[in-house]
Amino acid sequence: MATLIEIVKIWHNIAADHKQIRAFYDKRMNEVDIPKLADDKYPLLYAQITDVDIDMQTIGYTFEVVVCELVTELVDDELNRILHETQLIAQDVISAWAMNLSYTQANANSVGTWTIQHPISLQPFEARFSNLLAGWSFSITIVTPTPEDYCNALY
């Protein structure tokens, strides 16, 4: 059985291993002081747990994810370039989850399969603070096995 702490550690590892992601945040978005982030913190990855669904055989952890970049010049080509690059980063993150699930499943003490729910829809966004950010947001649900009986439970 996976815990939220283990899943958040995987998020941190995915961000740390990615060559373009400069910062990762997993706390509430209103706690991330976006206007005060230095330019070298972009592109950034943000993932916050929004929902946990407990079933008889699985637990689904849903995260709201944002991949964004600082817009330095507000021209169409620049915005399209940022959307292109952050879309590729979002795809990398989703692929990294698929690879991490294979590894975790092979090395975990749990029985059952870890999966991510598909399809995953990306929504473009622009957000103005004292600066302008652009990128993609999406929800991803990581589904993990859970003990079906008290013999396999953690308590």
C-alpha cells in the first residue's frame, strides 16, 4: 500500500531528475509566493493533492498539476514557444510517472498494480501576478493497491 508521503517523494524525484524543471512545490498554491520567485525558478512544477478515493481494492490519489514558465515578452511567438516547451515538460512528467510506477511496483512490498488514469487532459493557462506566467495545468490520478483484509493492513 502506498502512502501520500511516498507519492509526494516520487513527485520530488521526478522534478529533481528533470533537466528543465528548476523548482517544485507541493504546498497550496496560495502559499507559493509566485510574485517573489526569482527568474531562475522557472520553469516550475507544482503538484497539490486534491482528492483521495478509497475503494475496496485501490486508493486513487488525484493531484492538480501546473507546469509553467515566466513570460518575459508578451508577443505571440514567445507565448507559443512557452506553451510548446511546457507541454513537452508536462508530457515528460506524465511519462516519468509511468516509468516510476513500473519501478515502484517491481520493488514495492504491495500486491497489485499501480496505474495512472487516462486520458489526461492538459489545459493552457496564463496567470498574471506582478509577472505573467503561462503553461499547462492538468489533473492526474495515481491508483495504488490497498489491502483487502485486516491481515494485510498496516495496523
